[in-house]
Amino acid sequence: GDDAFLATARSHRIAAAGNRVQAYEWDGAGPTVLIVHGWISHSARFAPLIDALRQRGLRVIAFDAPAHGRSSGRRADLNAFRAALEGTAALLGPVHAVIAHSFGALSTAGWLSGTPLPTVRCAVLVGLMRDLDYLFDSFVSALALSPGVSARLRALLVRRYGAAAVVMAFDEQ
């Protein structure tokens, strides 16, 4: 199970975004690949991929985002995922490639666009949404929010994450 798989890694605890992020490291002679899971997931879900990379001699690192897996916290957002990415890369890097899924891919895209990382030669972003509209619209629909509440929520997101990060995603079509 997950416990047996994670026991094959060297374990690290990283302070990030006010949380203790659980990070993992599997030795290999080759370049380092960073695995980034998505929303409501954790590193052990990528066991088959991590094993395949290790069989090819690559060094693999991963982490459980705040409020996910074995990391502390009760909340997570783009900033928390990014802080965990930055902390893991700083402690266990240099990172040569990144494989990220869904919300992890969105976080990774923001991280890579804002941080000069000369060692990163490849990024595989699986299930990366074009923008935040899909997430926002799904949330609004699931909660049946009124147009007024929806508009106030968009304004709060812009205030929290910045216009450059979200305005384009929330432009009315």
C-alpha cells in the first residue's frame, strides 16, 4: 500500500506557507524529476510513475501539498501549492524536469513562469486547464451561487491572487 511505497523514500519535512510539508526523495544517478500531485491527491498516488522513472535511473522528488497526504494544514490554495513547490525545489533540487497533474499543473505553470530555473529542461503538465473559468464555474454551479455572490467572489479572488493571475480567467465571454 501507500505506507510501504512511501517507506522506500527518504522523508523530509519542509516549512512552507505556515505548514509542515511532507516531501519524499528517491535516489537515482540521473537528473531529478519533481512530481506534483493535484487537488485532493497525494504523492503515493503516483507510485507507478515514480517506479518507472526510478527504473530508468532518475532521481525523483515529490511532496504532499499543504492539507493533502501527510502534510499539515487544513486549507490549500495556489499560493500554498506554490510555496510547497518552491520549498521542495530549494531543499531537494536542482530540479531538471517536472511532471504535474491538474491543480498541481496549474500551480507549476505559475511557478515556472515566475521563477528563473535554469536547470529545468522539461515540464509535463497533465490535465492543465486553460484558465480558472472551469474551476470557478464548477464551484459556482455546485453551490448555486447568485450572480451577485459570484461577482463578489471573483473580486475577492482578484484581490487575493492579483489581477494578472485571474482577471483573464474571469473575463465575461
